[in-house]
Amino acid sequence: MINYKDVFSESIYQKAAYQRAYLSILVTGLSKPISGGRNIMEEKLVGFIESLKTKRLADMDEASTKQAIVIKMLSLLGWDIFDVDEVKPDLAVKSHTVDISLRPNNTDSVFINVKKVNAALDKHQKQLLACARAEGVKLSILTNGMAWWFYLSLQEGGGEQKKFCSIDLLKQNPKDSHRYFSACCKETVLPVVNLCRWRNRC
């Protein structure tokens, strides 16, 4: 059984085992059969992912990708997309801008940068991870709407070492790929934020 106090200590965070421990917390939500509202959320999320395969997406610019895909996805994951304190757009971090910061309890917890559909993501990960490290944000996501790359931002190493999951919505089965979005589900992120606050009080 995971000792959450140990998992969120800085010493454990520097170890490779932390990646597995933290990921096990993040994927607990959608990877388990849960009745009620969560099942409805799963069904809507799978349905939305499936619908993307029938749409003409190639001509989407960055703004359209953010609005039509990413913001919709966040809404399905339980975030109040109309509350700019919870889903904050265009967060300034030093000389850069993070497209979206997910902020349960007014705490920057997940950074998301969005590029246009089919854009190559490799050259953009360094900036995102630098912003996350500067603000102490542990989870970062880089996406072009179809490809979603998930990072443990404070893990040692380069972008590939920090990346713990990559999803291609067009190639993967929606019933498989939707599980990994529990990493940015509000119901999952909020307990992680609360655990971090609890750690800091101890």
C-alpha cells in the first residue's frame, strides 16, 4: 500500500520509483470500474474521442484545436471551463506563456500547452517543462489535439525521461486511451493537490 506522505516527499520524488508510484495514484480513477457519475463521464469521454475520428481536423489552427478539442475534453473531465480561476488561460511564466493551467483550490497543478492539429510536438516540450519546473508544477501535458504527451515535470532528465505516457487519439482504441486522461481529471488532481498541501504542513 502506498504511503502518500512518503510518495510526496522531495527525497522520494527524485527516485525512479516515484514515477511508478505517482502514476499509480493518477490512474486509479478511470482504470477502476466505478458506478454512477464517473461511468457517465467515461461514456461521454469515449464518445467524444470516437467522434473526433469522423471530423475534418487537418485544417484546425491552434486556437481552434484548443477550443474544439482540449477545452471540450477538460469539460468532460469535470473542470469548470467557465471559471478562469480554475481553468486559467494564457498563464504568464517568466517570458513564456502556458496555454492552460488547471488550478484546483487556486493552486497551479497541471500545465497544458496546445499546438495545432498535426503539429510536431518534440520542439515544444522543453519550454513547457521549463515553465512547469519554474512553478513547481509536477504534471504537464503537451498536445496537438490528437497526440497527448504526459510528463512528470520535476523528474530528473530530459523530456523523454520525464514523459510517462503518450496517446494518439486517432490510432488507439478510445476505450483504452481514455483511461490515461484520469491524470488530468479534476476528481483525481484535487486529492493530489490536497496531499501536497498536507505534506507541506507536516
